[in-house]
Amino acid sequence: MINKKHWHFEISERKILLRFFDVFFVVFILYFIGNHFDFSYLRISDQNFYWTLVLSVYLLFFGTVFEMYDLPTASNQTSILKSIVLTSSITVLVYLLTPFLTPSLPENRLQILLFYLAITTSLMGWRLVYANYLASHRFVKKALLICEETETSELINGLRKNDPHYIILGYVNLSKIYAKGTNHIVANISVNDLINYIKKNQISEIVVASSRSVGMPVEVYEKLLYLVEHGFSVREYSQVYEAITQRIPVQLAERDFYRYFPFSRNNQNQLYLIYVRIMEILISSIGLLIGIFIVPFILLGNLLGNQGPLLYKQERVGKNGKVFNIYKLRSMLVNAEKNGAVFATPNDVRITSFGKFLRKSRLDEVPQFINVLKNEMGIIGPRPERPVFVDQINDVMPFYQTRHVIKPGLTGWAQVNYSYGESLKDSLVKLQYDLYYIKHRGIFIDLNIMIKTISTVLFYRGQ
């Protein structure tokens, strides 16, 4: 054993931890007050286990919608307080409004208040412990990089911004493996000092990030082999980056892209594809039906704050690069592109006052349910881009066309995880998210995207 490792919860483990203990403490507090106080509305026992299960499902669902399992939110006491109040309130409301799944309303209405306070206080107590202890730097993971010196800053910043608990303390320069010193970020470790440095600084992991087409120096390889043989964790950078950021580091893949980017088996799984198509037709039909009922209000808003035609179509690039016409509710000025196509920007002056509402509420995309029914788009997938922008981006960004191997979608992994932006830099980040979805496509990530999309609409964060 090289060293005694400190506790460190990976991102996925932290989210599981939050969900498990949310349910545990809520059920525990309800069990306690049910057995020690005059509280009969939901007395936890073997006989009414079903009611407890329904409460747990509601709690986890609305907790996800109101971002209780978003790690930055969970680590911020002010943000998590808001999420807890929203989650508790909606969970209790829905629980009371579904009597066919839950116990009958109590005669003493004060028990409803006690029920609400029990859920809220149990969540607050446990989440304060998490924010002040589990989310602190007591649970960091220390790592070393094996890389070229010129890549150090980019590689370290790529991890640091997404998981502050994953700390790179130093690196071995593959071009000068015996060099020592400190650059402006971390320590430069000589290969001869590698083992001692790991023991002294309680390093938990080595991350190899080499873009060389030939093998690494023999001395480095021998040290890594020794570490692996003694049970030490040695991982490739793209694996670490993908696990932490939930994105594919396509900018680092170069010729090895297709080796590190296996497509999800679900892209060829006929049962999954049939299920997806059925859900697309069902959701689109419901969406268009709802759209019909709100059309009068949208027409009035367009008349007052948009002044011009409401519906418009625009060319977009779909599956396999096929161009199709997308339908949208107009949110910009009629002559917004009189000087040619340009990327939209935050606070774009071309967006009308009513157009801002349409974008924030995502109502501008309701007509795209027509594209979904025509099978030109899906509910979930990379957002379709305009041909002129695809050509521009493809000229400077590797593997951009790979995002067109599946249908574009109304919402996607990039849309629910990344703030609005239309620069080339933003396009790279969104491409990384899109490729992650294509690689891991399946029912669970689809469900995750749908719930996060609900959060986007409820919090009025559309763009």
C-alpha cells in the first residue's frame, strides 16, 4: 500500500448520498413523532409502507426538480434553503392532493402543519451537516498529472472549475522527466521523486494526460507500473474529466477520438428507439394540445409586444446533416438579420419585449412539436444549428459533425447543464455535453434531462 487514502466522495456518490439521507431523515423523523406524539396522519409502520414509498418518490422527484441534488446548490446554505422550502411545500401539497395513493386527510388539520414542519426541519438539519462538513475540503482527493508542461494549465483548470474537491498538487513533465521546480500553478515533480512525493503528500491518484503519438518515457512507464501493481489508482485524463464534468474532452482527443468515444448501444437498440418514438409522439401531441389553448394569449402578447408575424420557420441541420425547416414563435425583430446571420447573445437587442417572455418560458419552441411529429426532431437530443453556423464551427472544431448522428431535440444535455452562449467557445462546451449524451444515451439520462427541463421552465431560465 503506497499511502492511506483520505475519504473522498465522487460526484455521483455525493448525489446518491444526498438522496439516500434525504429520505432516511424524513422517514426517521416521521417515525419518531408518530411513536412519541399524537400524530396519526402518517404513522410509519409495516402496514402503511406503501404510503411511505409514495412520499419518498414525491420527495426525490420534486427535490430533483428544485435542484436539491445540484452540488453547487447543495453546498450553498442560502440556495439549499430555498430548494428545501420549495421541495417540501410542493411534496406535501401533491401528497395531500393524491388521496388514492396516500392516507385520508386527518380530522385535526394541525397534523398537516406538523407533517410539513417535520419534513422541512429534517431536511434542513441534515443539509446543514452536509454543507458544513461533507461538502468541505475535509474530503478532497489529491492527484498528480503526467503531462506536457504546455498542457498543465488547461488540464488543471478543466478539472478545478467543475470539482473544487479534486486537487492537482503537481505534475511530471513528459518532456523533462527529471526536472524539478514550481510553475505558476503546481509543483513540477521529478520522476525520481514521484513515489516519495506521493507518500509525503498523501496523493490518491495519478492522472495520465499525454497527447503524444509515441509511448511515454520508459522511466515514467516503470513508475506507473509499480504504482498499479501496489494497488494505486492510475487513470487516463479523459476518463477523469468525463466523470467530473459529464462532458467529453473532444479538444484533447485528436486521432484517438473514436477509441475514447464508443457510441451508446442504445443508438442501435430497437426497443429503446421504439420506446423513445412512442414517447415523442405522446409528449408532442399533449404539447400541441396545450399550445392550442394558450394561442389566444400568445396572439395578444404578440400584438402588443412583438408587432409582426408570430410564426416563422428557419433552416436547421438535422440527423446525418440533412437540412430541414424548424418552426418557432418569433422572438426577435422582423428584420433582425438584415445584415446577415449572427450568433444570438445574452441580452440581445434584437429580442423584443414579448420575445424575452417567450424565450424565458420556452414557449417559443412549442411549434417544434410539429417537427417532432414529422420525425425531423426528437424531444431530447443536441439542439439543431443553422447551416451557416455549422459550416463555420466545423471548420475550426474537431468532430463537430458527430453530433448529427442522432436526431436533434427540443431539449438536451447541453441545454440543461450549460448557461446560454453562442460563441465558438460556448459551442465547444455544448459539443462536449452533446457527445456525452450520445455516448451515454439511455432512459435514465433522458429522464434526468426531462426533470431538469422542468426546472428550467419553472425557474424561468430559458434563453
